[in-house]
Amino acid sequence: MAPARITKVFAAVNLGSFRVSAMIAGLSENGEVLVLGSGHRAAQGIKRGYVTDMQAATHSVRDAIERAEKMANASVQSVWIGCAGAGLASSTAQVEVDIGGRRIEQDDIEQLLMAGREVIQPDGRIVLHAQPAHYTLDGAHGVPNPRGLHAERLAVDIHVMLADGAPLRNITETVENAHLRVEAVVCSPIAAGLACLTPEERELGVTLVEFGAEVTTVSLYAAGMLRGMKVIAYGSGDITDAIASAFGIRRYQAERLKCMSGSAIASPADHREMIPVNAPGDLEGAGPMARHADDKNRVPRAELISVITQQLGHFTEEVAKALKGMNFAGTRGQQVVLTGGGAQLPGLADYVQAALARPVRIGAPPTMLGLPPGHATPSSSTLVGLVLYAAADPIDIRSIGPAHDPGRPYTGLGLVNRVCRAVREYF
């Protein structure tokens, strides 16, 4: 049987603080997403989700996308990009109109969404997303598509994602300098949630913790939509730095110790196990001798795990504060899903479950045709989620009807044009 024909090709780039990743995918005629190519390289010029060196960051983006293009044997001109910094903030807004008991038509839905644009209050910030989450008919919540139904009143909950203007422009210019057009900037909790969470989890209530290299995002989902989000300037890279400082070794050695021998759970055998600081094949004397090491430059595994668990204590404290700030209580959001590169630390789910007194699982991207094994891990949740987001091509209320920027005041000719548009629409 011949493979389904690819009808659309799109690309995604995730600008992480540890690595920049790119993925090219295709959408088949039967609606299936096929990964055509992927690539990544160490991130440069990005700190805590913010661009600090545009030239270096642009080089990272260009290198990652070229590797993906080579694997896919295709070139792309535009990309969807992920963002974990730029002062992200999430909010919801609701708007309601009177239907009068008649059948709801598509025009009614469009007018409702256009009215929803007026309730968005960006307060000088840039709107990344303004999407209808679900509709309400006469008090009945969670209606996916009200068209064709009868109602007295029709309402919609709109999810709005805001970002600071200057950091966001730095991110977009970084990608544009790599000779790529930006289709949209997608906040990482939206993308990671799409890749890691089931529709049932998002409906019942779930907290998604994306444990990145230098940034952790804590997102609360309920009733099918993102209800709140907090960004913590802490990541798994801080654990690496703590290991390097504790043992007086280099970062690459600390990263290797963490990944190869680290754990979030201690065991009685840790005190008897000595682990080498240097990798097999390293030249003798490569790097400094670690503190508390033996003559073979080996350190007790118990000391390594002690440093890790001390840092994890700070991590869970920050997560708990974020949850408390979002009114994380009651039956909503009982489940916690951990994802991101830091979530791959052995024993982390058990540690966080004990610390937060909530059920915890590790979230990874779904299986997709062509997805390399290296990207089927929690560290690639945002990248895969960006591809799924691009394939879904969700509705943004700002694209409904005449163009409108709710963050821009209307004066002079702009005010006249707005009045004329209103006259044409309603008379």
C-alpha cells in the first residue's frame, strides 16, 4: 500500500537554554503527522529563556534547522518557535451574547469571538495567543462547537497568553536573522501540554511542571484549558552547577556525573559506591581532582546524591509556592505531570510525589511516525508539542473578521476607520 501523500510541510524551533532544537514534519492527506527530520545543537546566547547574544543565538538556530533540513531532504522558509521566557503570563476572559432562543449560526460564533477581542486587556504587553477554549450555552459548560444548537445566551472562555515586548522581539529577530519567517511564537507550557497531557487530564485538572535547563514552568490545567502559569528561574542546570561547585570540578564533568550516576532517591549502598569523575577514555589528569576524591579521582555516590537532593528540596519548594499562588487546592489539579530535560533524573517522580503529597508521573511526547528515539523523551516535549500545535492550526480570535489590535489606542484616522468598520458591520 502506497504511503499517504504529504499535503503540508511545516517546521518548529525550540530555543532552549541548554540546546536549540528543530523539527520538520509533514501532514498527510489522512491527517497523520509524520516527522521528516530533526536536529539540535548546544544553545548559545540564551540565558533563562532570554536572548543575551543575538548573533550567537542566531547561529544556533541556523545550525539546528540546517541539520533538520538535511535529514528531511527539504528546505523550509518559516517556523513555529517555542518560548519559555519573555515574561510569560496567562489569563482567561469570558464574553457572552444574547441569542434569543434561535439556532446558532456561524456568524453568531464569529461575532462572539470578535466581541471577545474587546475584553482583552494586554496592559502594554504583546498577546501571543487569544484562543477560544470552550463555549457555554445557557449555563451548560464545555460545549466544543455550538453551531446548530439553540440557546438563549452564548458565552465563550478565551485563553490569553501575554509576553513582554522587548524580550519577545529579541526572540523573533534571532530567528528572522537566520533567514526564517516566524509563523507564531508559542509559549512552552501550551506546546508541552499538547504533547504530554491527555484530553481527560486537561478536563479533570492537572498540573504540568516543565523542568528545563534554566527555567521551570508550572501550569495548571482545568476544564480543558490552561488556567494559570508561573515561571521559575531555576532548572536542572542549577543542579549541575551545584555539583560542580561542591566537588570543585568542571561543568561538563558535573553534568556527566548527574546524568550517569545521579538520582533523586538515596539508597544504603550509595556510601560504598565510588564513581569516577572522568569519563572512560579521558586522558589521565584531565580536569581537576575532585574534592573528597580518592587517588583515582572517584567520589562517593552518596555525596553526589546529597548535593542533588539538597537542590531538589529548593526546586520543590519553589514549585509548591507557585502552586499555592495559583490556588492549587481541592480536587482540581491533583495529578502532577513532570516533563522537560530535568524530568529524566532517576527517581524524580517519587521524590516530587513525596514532597508535594500529590500523584506524579513523567510526561513524554506521544509516538509519531518518523520520530527519532532521541526525541521521544521528556526533553523534547516542547519541540514535539510545537509540531502538533502547528498541525492543529488553532483558531486565534484576532484573525476573525477585520484586523484589530486591542493593545493599540485608536486616535485620528484609526478612530475614523474603526467607526466606519462598525457601521459596515452592524448597519
